[in-house]
Amino acid sequence: MNTYPDFSNYGYQITRELGHNRAGGRVTYLATEINTNRSVVIKQFQFARTGANWSEYQAYEKEIQILRELDHASIPRYLDSFQTASGFCMVQEYKNAPSLANSNSGHWTPEQIKQIAISVLEILKYLQNHIPPVIHRDLKPENILVNDRMNVNVVDFGFARIGGGEVAASSVVKGTLGFMPPEQMFNRQLTIASDLYSLGATLICLLIEINSTEVGSLMDDTGRINFQSRLPQLTPDFLEWLQKMVQPNFKHRYPSADAALNALIPLEIVQRRNNSKQALISVGLLTAIAAIFIRLFWQSPEPQTAVDLKRIINTEKLNPQTQVRLNDELESTNTRDVWSLKQHKKVYFAVIATNLIEGEYRSYCKVVNSQGEFAAQSQSYLKTTGDRLNTWCWYNFQKDDKPGNWKFLFYLDGQRVAQKGFKVLP
């Protein structure tokens, strides 16, 4: 029978153990807050029992300081802390999701892995935009949680550092071998590109389907991760993106999560046949399974009617409620309806559709220019998460585009369910 510590005097009742690092004196528990009956996570640090130096307490104080400053739905919130006879406990919000290292959902598809990458990059973008920026320093499969709705969370900020544009590493190297970039392993200065290396190594593990402990087997004598020959089914563009993420020299990586995100979004992941004439207009699932739209630079026929698609889903019951958003930066809350062609901005069209029958839909995204012509059109099959579908399209203005009134149009199973007009200035 398990004997759990009694934290009832502090207002918590232990439910079960979630994990432990006995050597480091850390045990993680799932607990219930007695007054509210909500589930929480308690990290217990047993300094006295393991003989650890109490100076390590300062490191956990630092973690609390960082977590208190963060406010992001995908980062478990700091809730409470208290001292015990043997050490210290920290209480955080509980996220009911397995880690990528312990997921029982089976193998991840390349499209799902792309969606995980997008979600983590969005979290890193938030951390890097924090003033001063936050560097996680320990991104790996064990510290990324993904539930069955493809919601992603980043956990364990015990090694995180907070500081200016470049953050000097401490005298003690902290992190996980195989996921630490060279500058972290050799105790050099860290940058916001350091976490990109760790994310890249994590994605490689998922794609090749190896445990995180085996990532070192992919490294050659120069310290480079060799993976491309193991992934022949993936597109050269995506492999090039992934190779840039894990460049040993941080100057050769993407400079930030924002840059890596913008480069990833339009990429096809899996090689397809007969696509030599296709360019990209990305459409992805932000909370479900990622899907990629193909931008065609010629006028395409109208989408098929719903009658032709009944074998996919009963479209007679298609009655979605939609919200639309037009912005020039993914996930930006600052919507804009006017752009200048001089800036050649990439414009995103986000759609949130609810009240859908759960299943797979054939979707179209069209961009109509000022002459009423299709500037771009794409199609893909999207899956709902429950009755909800979140997706986006994007369009990158071309030099020969003409100013005037433009439109984004979005179709599901042949029915136009959302549109957004915007004005393009010269």
C-alpha cells in the first residue's frame, strides 16, 4: 500500500503519484484542493532527506518567480507553495494530458507532429516576447503534454532562465543530454534560439519514433543530429526546416520562435505525387489535426456540391456557427481590415466553426482579388474536434497584386460558411 505524505494541514489531499526523481529528491503528486475540490499538482522537493544543498531552494524560488510572471493557457499556473520538515512543496494547475514520452495514443502522424510544433512555437513565442524573455532550457518529450484534443502544454520550468536578449548560462550545466544545444552543454551564453534546438530534437524523436533516451544515437562525431535518411517520406522543404532548427551553431538556426513559426506554417510535410505545379497556402488546425492547403496560381473550378460529398458526411445537417478574424500575425488579437501592398504582408484568415457534426469535411479556401478573380485557391480534408473546427488560411501579397477590395472565402463541403473582406492600399 502506498504511503503518501499528509498535506491536509496545508489544504491538500494526495490522490496518487505522477512521477519522481529520487536522486534529485523530487516527487510529483496529483492532489485535490480540499476547499475547492479541484485537482492540482504538487511538486515535493525533499532537500533534507537527500542531503541536497539548501542552496537549491533558491533555484525553486526562481521557478516560482518565473511562473508567477507567466499567464498563458498552455503553461500550468503557479497556485501555492509551502515548506515542510524535509523540504519544500510547490502547487500548480493540473493539466490532464500525457507527455509525449508517455502518450498511449499510438504513433503520431507527421501532420499531427507539425501541429504540435506549431503549438509549442506559439508558447515559445509568448515566452520570448516576455520582458525580459524566458528561456525554458529543458524542452523534451517528457515536458510537453498533449491531450486527445491536440491541446498542447509545456511544463517544468525548473531549469528556466529569465533575462535579456542573451542570458549567460550558470556555472552548472542544467538540461537533458541530446536536447541541449551546444551552447548550453558547453556553458556558453544562451539565446532565445536555444529552445528551438530542443524543440527540433523533440520533433525528430517523434518523427523517427524513438525514445528520448535514444536521441544521442543519431549524432555523428561532429555533434550534428542525422535524421534525414530516416525520413524519406517527408518533403525536402520540411526536412530543411527541421535541419535549421537543430543547427549546432545558434547563428544558423531561426533567430526566434516567431521566425520558425512563419517558416513552418506554409510547409507541406508528407511528399505527394503530381504537385510540381503547386505552391503553398497553409491551412492548419489550431486545436485539432493540422491540415495543409495548397495555393494554386491559376483559376480553379468551383468546389463540388454537397450532394457529391455525402459519402464524407451528411451535409444536409451542416449548419455551422462561425467566427472570422483577419490579421497579419498568427494568433494576433489586433485584427486589421486594411493592408499596404508596399509592406507585402502575409495576411491570415482565421475561422472558428462550431455546431458541426463530428467528422471529416472537405474544405476550400479562396482569395479573391480586387478584380473579382481567384488570386489563390486551396482544398483539403479537415477533421473536427467534437463539434468544433479551428482553421486558418494565409495569403502572401505578390508584387503584381493590385490594390482595391479583396476577400477571403471559406467553404465546407461545397457551402460557403465564412467570408471576410479587406481593403488593400497601394
